[in-house]
Amino acid sequence: MAIITISRGSYSKGKEIAESLARRLGYECISRDILIEASEHFNVPEVKLIRALHDSPSFLDRFSHGKEKYVAFIREAFLEHIRNDNIVYHGLAGHFFIRDVQNVLKCRIIARIEDRVREEIDREHISEEKARYILRKDDEERRKWGMALYGIDTWDPSLYDMVLHIDSLKVSDAVDILADAAQRPCFQLTDTSRKTLKDLLLAAKAHAVLIDSFPTARVTCKDSVVFVSVNAPMLHERDATLQVKNLIGKFEKIRDIRVNIMPLYFQD
């Protein structure tokens, strides 16, 4: 039983590979679902959020603490979907949220720019020059999103267990390779990796609930104990601690909540 994340650029066959792989393994394939849930949090139509992914990350600046909220909501939705294994996920830097989880197969799909240009021309019925421009811009903006939101370069091969170049390889070849790898013992979830995923999800849920009241909060979880660090004036330490515990205390699977108040000092 495995979790597979596939990072891909536009027109690189990554979506086709993910969907074919999921069918081969009998797994659920997810991607767009995460965006839909994030768009509901922001009260922004999904189509606008999709369009924003092809634009500058500054799109989120129109919201108060937009970047922090976007990451919090995407993280919660992603981890909620993959908490049960047998998942193939493609898109939106999913590997970022679980890069410290062992036994997850993380793959990057790349393709020659010439092949991607032809695909863009065929689908959009545009000139070669325009297709090339759009693809290069799309690649650059996706890279900016990765750096601005997650602090990672999605093209960095060290982030992945496997990088497949769709050139001599065909979609069916990539599916064969990934299906074989996913069944290897090293990519089977263990009790330890499942426990880590459970803690990550609890931290993500807590963070998503806290983000409006404490946009700079830092939240982690270990053995179902949630650790929260928030900024607040020392005079309000007790009130802030109670507010944090009231907001996230409703989660049944949390064993304990430990709050650290980082004091705010105001200059005269």
C-alpha cells in the first residue's frame, strides 16, 4: 500500500501518467480536489485560483496573510486526502508537505520543450512562438510559486526519489516503472510513517483553524500532542493561551495542547 506524488509541468504527460498509474494500481487519483477546497476557504471561484497558479504569487497579496493561509489550507486538504494510502497525487507541490515522511514515492516528470510546444500548439491552436512563450512563462511562474510559498525549487532533483524524462520513455513505460517501484518494500507505508502522517494532519488541521486569529502561528505535532507558538503581548498571555486551546481543543484525536507565547514588545 503506497502513496505516490507526481510533480509535473504543463504538457509533460504527468497528468496522463498519474491517472494511468492510479488505474493500474487501483488507487485514487487526486489533484483538482485540493484546489476546490482551497478556493472554498478563500471564497474565490476555483477557476480564478487555477488561473492564479499561472500568474505571480502576488495574487495572494490581496488577502490578509494570503500566502500563509494558502499554504495552511492546501496543506490541510492535501493531508486529509492522503491520510489513507493507495493514493496517486499530482500537482501543487504535494511532495513539499511530506518530504520528511519515509516510504512515500516522490516522482518528477519532465519532457522536452519541443514536445511540449507541439502539444500546446495542437491543443490550443496557436503559433509555435506563442506556445513556446506560454510554456516558458508557465514554468517560470510555477517555479516562483514554489520558492515564494514553500521555499523549494520544484526542478531540484534532490527533492524526488525518481525523475523520469518523457522522451524515449512513453507514458506506458513510465507507468510500468512507477507501478513496479510502488510495490517495492521501501515504498510501503510502515507504522512509523503512518504515525508521522497522522501527526502532520493534526498539526495542519490545528494550523488551519488558528490561521485567522494567529496568522503567524507555528504548529507542530508529536505523538498526537500539538505544540503551538504564537505572538502575543505578555499581558495577554493567559487570554491567548485559552483562545488557542478553545479553537483546537475540539479535535478528538489530540491528546494534549502545549502553547508557547512569544512576547510582543511595543516601542513608545
